[in-house]
Amino acid sequence: MTARMTSRHIRTNISTRLFLVISGIIIIAVSTSCSLDWESNVESGNRDQILHYGNGEEPQEIDPHLTTGIPEFNIQLALFEGIVSKHPSNLGIEPGVAESWDISEDQLIYTFHFRDNARWSNGDPVTAHDFVYSWERALRPELGSLYSYMFIYIKNADEFVKGKIKDFSKVGIKALDERTLQVELNAATPFFLQLLDHHSYYPVHPPTIEKFGGMLKRGSQWSRPGNFVGNGSFVLKEWKLNRILIVEKSKTYWDADKVKLKEIYFYPVQNNSTEERMFRAGQLHITSTVPNEKIAEYRKTNPDSLNITPYLGTYFYRFNTKVKPLDDVRVRRALSMSINRKQIVEHITKGGQIPAYTFTPPNTNGFTSVAKFKYDIEAAQKLLVEAGYPDGKDFPNLEIIYNTDESHRMVAIAIQQMWKKALNINVTLANQDWQVYLENETQGNYQISRAGWIGDYLDPNNFLDMLLTDGGNNRTRWSNSEYDANIAAAALAVEKEERFKLFQRNEQILVDESPVMPIYTYTRVFLIKPSVIGWDQNILDQHPYKYVSLQAD
Amino acid sequence: MTQSSETTAEQSIIDLDSVESGTSLWEDAWNRLQQNKLAMFGLYVVSFMIIIALLTPWITPYSYFEQDLDLGATAPSAAHWLGTDTLGRDLLTRIMYGSRISLMVGFLATAVALSIGVLWGTVSGYFGGRVDAFMMRTVDILYALPFTIFIILLMVVFGRNILLLFMAIGAVEWLTMARIVRGQVLSIRQQEYIDAAITMGLPKRQIMLRHVIPNTLGTIIIYVTLTIPNVILLESFLSFLGLGVQPPQSSWGLLISYGVETMEEYPWLLIFPAVVLSVTLFSLNFLGDGLRDALDPKASRD
């Protein structure tokens, strides 16, 4: 018995030892192979010129005539090119599809001369006819582009959008020949060239659009990988919903020699903390934002990665002016007067944001509004009494919607409490997916919604015309005929002072009517690896990717 | 009896007691439970939590929603024992208010699951045959529904409402309960005393209520103590997804999910709620284990 026991004992001992040795070998082998193979995205990206970009949200669409968001634009900027483009740092106008242009003396007629080597990603030449087709598509009321009001400077475009003119040939957009496009404006528009770099002015490839359901089909398959044809420096390679969108360098792009990046990976990382961890782990070159609570830490320990730069944009809340009790201007003003914007930027967002008391950010192309939103709790309480809700009595429960984001949530909770304290009213919060949130906002299916408006070009008009009656980005269902008339008059005005006077009047109307409640002026806060070259800072935060490259260690 | 009366007075009392008042099933169980230290610890902790939750408004000087933005997040101090969150709200107060929601969800949702599950299981098991087949297939089908999608659907249709949360979780949790009870009832139905009751002409309803259900109680109680932690975790999970309770209210799950966001800067915002949740869940599990052993002496003898 004992002998057998011992022998078994020895055998188990041997097998245990053998097991240990083998597993040891495996562990060593695996760990060494790991350390040999393991390379972070950033390291391999730097070597292979692949940019890993945290893009915040899953894009709603990449069709340039159907989107309104920044995450979408970040991708479109790689996939399309307008007639002109912008210099990466000073935002000056650079040639794009057009290599040169003439402007008539009265500044009403622009003639663009296309370069002969501008190509679609399938090899077709980019022609003036393609632009006529694309802009007709953007303007056709049936398509319902939310940005069609960007075209109102073009002769008869507004009438066409509103359905007063059915014949597109009457609109001031003409292809003189394959490579010459002529645009006729209503009035001298100093920022017209800047508009041409906006995504609503981007061209789409007519044969592809026709192949997948025609000009007016929304949700068409043309913008899917495999089907996609674009004219930008990059072309769509892969799109996995909620995971990744990959673009690769276009071989047919006219300036392909200049493009150094081979691929760009766009990651829709909604969660700020996750994104920051990915950045730290070397998974991302650039993030969309930084968690508010981490800004101070980065300032201290890693200031090279942290970027805080001025950003032309306003963070605000929209009031749906057609639902009770927000249809009452006194209620809207009371709500807007009872939030402490200073506390929000100092204690919640913490990224150097500036409290916003005007809708247009101060000093936008030299314009600063005189009329200001106020912080005055007593006046707010009085207004609420006048509106019939003394001390918040019988005030209906309101809901704030925001797209899922830690910072939006904190701001909303703070505002919820500020209103509770100042006016004794209750609001609930609802976070929604980016696409759901955009849809609800556009449909007017909300009461109060968090919003941000980032400048597309450097002019106060870019902020103020957002609130035009029935403008695709108005979404508050607010309408004021004097306001609309002022915007129209400003578009025709030649003198800067005259335009600014009209804008001043409109800012005053906004303060009086409060369809929106500005909260703060943005700063662009994000993390970037030092190996990214050519990511020049500019106030619109637009970075044409053809100037970007990565430095290998 | 006569023998005992001959002994001394002092002894007689003790002996009389031990003989005359034979211990009931419940007393037996209680005695056995008391011997299980871990289970008693669980019982004390759970009772403590419930008392704190009930008394919260009277024992904390802070409110769970009042913010102090200038203060911001502070580490534990004399004024704020567990520190404050990024909006300057007292964490201890928020944990205590959170316990009200979490425990309420735990108990109410379990109660919903309990009532539906026991009724369904008993009827199904007792009647057997086609009724049983139909009722159990219904359970199977409901089992197959993905839970999260089901809850999200309910939330979309009925809006976010804390009562709905109880109902929704309860409506999902009753399935297992129904199966367990049915199994028990199937075996109880074969017992002689049920035959006796039938022979005596008792109506079915009375047999079920007076003879079947009481005999399944042991199993049910055990399962309940295991369901409560489950449900509290579910609420945490739903709040984590943004489907559960809404700000400024708090629940343990919500506090933890916020804590995760800032765990590097303000670790106390994660640690304290997580500790409280874990301790409570462990306690409930210990209590459940203890009750199982106490109520089912056969199992404990093995």
C-alpha cells in the first residue's frame, strides 16, 4: 500500500513539475511573443501613416447634403472637396476643384475654372455639370436638406427651395462648359467663397446617385463602402456601424502627391472617459474631447498632449416654442435669466470656456453684440409670476434632452438644480443616442434640448441665420418676421456697418424673445499625440487632412 | 409528566417547557439560523440598511439634490464623511437616498415576481396536463425574450417611471420563480395529505392555498433572498445604461456608474458606493444561504 502510494505520489509530483515547466514555457513564450508583436495603434500608425481619430459619435450619414453635425463633417472633409478649400491655419481660401476664379466688378458673378486633373475616385473627371447636379440636389425641397438656407445668396435659390420657382435653370448656377461654372448672386456676399467649402456645397457623383435611387432618395445606398464615389483626398474603405469607419488615400485625387496619410480610422467613442483611456493606451492620436475632471490633471502632468484653443461656437439650449409653457416668452426669459453661466464654466466644464450672454460668440469677425442675456433671479421670478406660475406653482414638468455625454449630463443636472432653486420648477433629463437626438430635435419632438452651434465660416451671419423661420437648423419652431427681414436685408447690404447694425438688432430680438438660451462659448479641448504634424489650430477647428502627417519615432 | 412533577421546582419548569412546547418548524429554523454566524451577520446588515434607508431624511443634514458648485468634489472630511461629488453634493447622503431606491426596487420588484411566479407555478403544477403545458410554454417563450430589449421597449412605450422599473424587473424575474414553484408543487401533489384533502372534498382553491403553497414556502423564501440582490444589480445595470432612475435621484448603481467616470481623480466616489453595494449583496446572499440550510434540514444534514 505505502509503496504504491509513494510511487503514485512521485508520479503526481513529476507530472505536476512537468505541468509547471510546460506552462512556464508557454507563459514565457506568450509573453515574449506579445512584447514582440504588441504595438499600439499610435506606434504602428506613426510608422504606416495611419491616423487614429476619436470622432465622438457614430455619423448619422455621410451624404454631405443630409447631415448637420460635426462628427459627420470630420469624415466628409476627407471624402469630398469643394470648389475651393481652406488653408489649414489662417483659413484663407485655397484652390480646390477650381484652380482659379474670376469675380465680376460688382461682385455678383463668380466664374470658376476647374482644374483638368480633378477626378472622382472612380476616375471620372469632376465637371461643372456635376456641381450643377449636386447643388440642385441640395436645393430640391423634396430632398429636405437642412442646410439649404446656406444657398440663399445665390440668385433665385431661396425661391427654388421654397417651391416658388420649379425650374432649376432659373437659379443662378450654370455650367458654361465642362470645366467652367458660373454662379450669380443676389448681392455682394463677402463670405461667399468661404461657403463653398461647406459640406452642403460639396459635389456628389451624379451617375452613382442615379444608380442608387436618384437625386431625391434619402437613405440611399450610394454612400456605403463599395458603392461610394467621392472627389476628396480620401475614399471610403470600410464602415462598421458603431465600431469604426476607415477611409484610405484616394489614388485619383488631383493633389495625391501631397497627401501623406495612407488611412484614417474614425472611432465613434461616445464615452469621454473611455476615449481618454484609449488615448493613454496609445489607441488614438486625437480625441474628440477630454473629460472635464481630467483637464486639470493633464494641465499639470501632460500639457503637451492637451490642447485648449478658441473655438467659434456657442453651447446653448433650444426651447421648443410651440409647446406649453415654453410658448410663453416670459417663461423662456425666466428660464434663461435664472442660470448661473459663470458657475457652469468654472466648476463643470473647466476647459476655459467663456460664459455666453449673446448668441453669436463675441468678436466674430469683428462683431460683438451689445444686447446681452442676463443673470437675474429676481427678475426671472417676477416674469414667472406674470406668466401665471408664482413660485413655480402648477408649472408643468419639462424635459431636457441631450446626446449621451458626461459633460452634457453634468451641465444639465446643474441647470436642473439652478431652475429648481431659483424658480421652484421641476425638469427631468433624458439622454439620447446622437442619431435619435438629432431626429427628435429636427422633428420638434422635444421641449428643451441641449445644442451646440459651431461656425461654418467666419461671419456673425453664420450664427444668426440659423434661427430663420423654417431654417433647417432652427428647430425651435420660433419665427419672427422682423428677424427674417433683417437677415435678408443684411445679405443685400454692402457696407459692413449696415450689416452689423441689422445683426445688432437681431441679437436684441433674441434676448427679448429667447428662443434659445446661450450657455457658454466653446473652447476646443482635446488630446493629441505629439507625432501628429500639420494639425494647425484654427478657430473653426477644420483640419484638411492632406496637410496632416505622422512622425515616426 | 408524573415523573417531572417529582423533581425540584426549578428543574420542573425547564423540563416542562422543553416537553410541552415542542418546537415548531419555524422555531427550529430560527434556532438553526441563529447558529449560522454568517447568516446572522447578513441579517443584521440588511436590517441596518433598511432602518437607515427608512430614517434617511431625519438623520442627514444634507439633501441629495442640493448642489454646491463652488465646493465641487472634496475628499472625505468632518463635514462630509464620505466626501462630495463633482457637483458638491454630499456622498453619504446620496448613498443613503440611493439605498432607498435600490432596496425599494429590490423588495418591490421581488414582491411582483413573487406574487406572479407563485400563483403561476402553483396553478400550473397543480392542474398539470394541458394547462401545465400551456403555462410552461408561455414561460419558455417569455424566457426567450432578450431582457434588455424587453425593458427598453417598455421604457419607450410607457416612458421613464420608477414604478414601471419595478414592474418591468418583476415581470422578468417571475419566470424562474414560476418554474421552481411548479417543480415543488408537482412533488407535493403526490403527497398523501393532498390525497386526504381531496378525499375530504376540499375545494381546489383551498387545497392550493392551505396545503400546497405553505409547503413551498421554504424554497420560495430562499429564492427570494437570492432574487433581491439580483434585482438590485439589474437596477444598477439599467441605471448604468441610463434607463433606470433619473437625476437628481440616486441609486447605488447610478452612483457607481458616475464613480467609474472619475475614478482616477476622485476614487471615493466609486469606492464607497461600491463597498456599500457589495456588503449588502453579500449579506443578502449569506442570509439566503443560511435560510436555505435552516429551512431545509435535510440538505444541512448531508
